[in-house]
Amino acid sequence: MNQTLPNTYQYIIAGGGMAGLSLAFYLNKSLLKNESILIIDRDVKQANDHTWCFWEKEVSPFEDIIYRKWNGLWFYGKEDFARFMDIEEYTYKMLRGEDFYQYIIPLLKQNPNISFLQADIEKINGTTTSAEVLTNKGTFIANGFVFDSITVSSFNKPNYHNMLQHFKGWIIETAQPSFEPQKPTLFDFRIAQQNECRFVYVLPHSTTKALVEFTVFSDNLLDEASYNNALKQYIQEVLKIDDYRITEIESGVIPMSDEPQVISPSPKVIRIGTAGGYVKASTGYSFQRSQRFLQKLVSDLALAHTTNKPIVFQGNFNTNRWKALLDSILLNVMLHKRMPADMIFTKLFQSNRPADVLKFLDEDSTIWQDILLMQSVPTLPFIMGAKSVVSAKLY
């Protein structure tokens, strides 16, 4: 048993990654900051293990640590369509994991009510009155809630659409100026698609440094050599760079699934992050969605605390049924190869104001705006996808 920490708290955050630390950040800014909070994670968060990119109109809660910001983006699609797009009211932002951890963790440690524990989480149990987290350093009890970001679904239930966004990225430095710092590439489909959705994005840090990331939407992972070869080929043949060195490497796998998630497996356990269904099913985007959902969660918790009324989560409280239907349809179209994904994205960006496409992907658009935007892609593949989804009652 860990002797330096008490074993009972109001809230326990199981998993101190992006979702867990963001939740603690918002709790610390709310009237709940005086509640006892324990954050448990197996790792000491120090490495630059993630790069989160997102677009927004507003000032980010993490604006002070945004690493790079851009007002325009390159898109390279099918049929020789290429355009540098002004994204107007939006700003595209890049946040490094290392900066995120170095900002949030010291801030949280200033609050004497927040404790950290480095431990392996073995099990999470919940009852109607409390929840407990079993670790290799003892058992810890939450009288309020355990927020679980580690119990992720296997995403293998039949009849649902289960894809993966998998990627590998290199931060490279070149001997000669090779990049335009104010002109990142959001999508570059000028690579062999292999009957999947494959693209590269390039985020310049300077004229001689950039993150180059190869991304695939598919239902199978690649072998390590395939990711490396794709990056090498793109850097040499598309970027026309031969003299470079790799300074950092990142990789990951993100579920893209319309499989329903169990948000609250027991009254005192709430799943967050990927475990809570925060990842957008059709694109794998998660950072902005997570921030929105977590702020709403803290708002609900604070309201329950103020009114002294119990808070109850039933099902996925984040789900917009219309948006979920659109996600399922797009997943169906991609999985069943009804239309090449690179052509879908090309048509969207070719025929619409780029900011409207970003608004659509961010789920900020109205139903009418969604319908207008969807008219820019061939209708037959999506009608077939919609029929399949509706007949299966997946949304």
C-alpha cells in the first residue's frame, strides 16, 4: 500500500493522458477545485509523445502553449486539384504533447487537493455509492466518481463499422530551406491509395524543419516497413528532399467506429476520452471534441454539486443522432469501397468554402448546412450507404 497518499478521494482520474489531464485542468478551474482529486497513470508524462492539431475560431484554453498557428492550408486531391485554402474565421493550431504536459502538470500540482500517483491500474470497480481503482500500489476509493480513460472497447462487435486511423510521423530537419512556414499541408492524396484512404500532412516548424506524417484509414494495420517506405518515398518524390535527418518519431492508432460505447458502466464510474466515445467516428479527430465534452462534464458536475442533486449518465450523453448517422454513412461508404475516399475529400474541398468543410467536420454545422454540403459529392454511393446503415439501425 502506498503510505504517502490517502486511499479515499472525491474524484479519481484513471489515466493521465490528454483526456485525464484536460479533465483535471477544467476541474481545477471550477468550483470543484477544492475537492480531493487523485490522478493515476503508469507513466511520468514528459516525452513529446503526441502532436494534436485542430482548428477553431475561439481562443484555446491552451493558447499560451500553442506551438504553431496557421490561417491557410494546402489541399492536394484527385484529378490534379490543388489549392492553398484561406480558412477564414478558423485558425489551424498545433499543440505538442511535451508542452501540454509541462504546462498542465505543474499547474495542477499547485493545488494541494490534487495528487498524482504513478502506478499500473489493474481494475476499476463501481457500486451505487462509490468506486475503487485497484493498482499495483494499492486500492484507492472515490466517493464521487472514477473517470476512466483506460477501459477502451475492443471495437469488434459485428454489424458495426470499425476502422482504424493509423499513422507514423517524422520530424525532419533539412540542410537547406525546404518548407514554407506559413503554408502547412492538411491533406495530400498524391500517394498510392492501395484501395484505402491514404494521405500525408506536412506541418512546418521552420524553413528547415517539419512534421511529415503518413496516415491511413483502413481496417488493417501495416507492417513497420510500409510506414517507413511511404514516408521516405513522399519526402524524396513529392517534397524533393534528399538531405535530411529524422529528429523525432511519433506513431499511433485511433479507432474510427460507430460502435456504441458504455459511458457509465456503474453509477460512480464515467468513461472519458476514447473510452468514452470522444473520438469522431468518421475522421478520428478527438482533441477538440474531448475539450468540449470535458467542459460540459465539469459543468454538469458543478451544477449537481451546487443543487445537491445526483448526476446520472445514461448512454452516450455526447451523441447527436444526426451527426452519428452521417458518421456511420461515411464509414459504410469507405469500408465497402462505394467511392474512393480521396475523391470524397476532393469533392468536398473543391466545391465548398473550406471553412464550411471544417465546420462540418467539427460538427458545428446545422442539418440544412450539412445537406447543402453533401450535395457536392456523388449521391449514389451515399444513398447506398444510408440504406445499409438505416436497415441495420446502427445510429
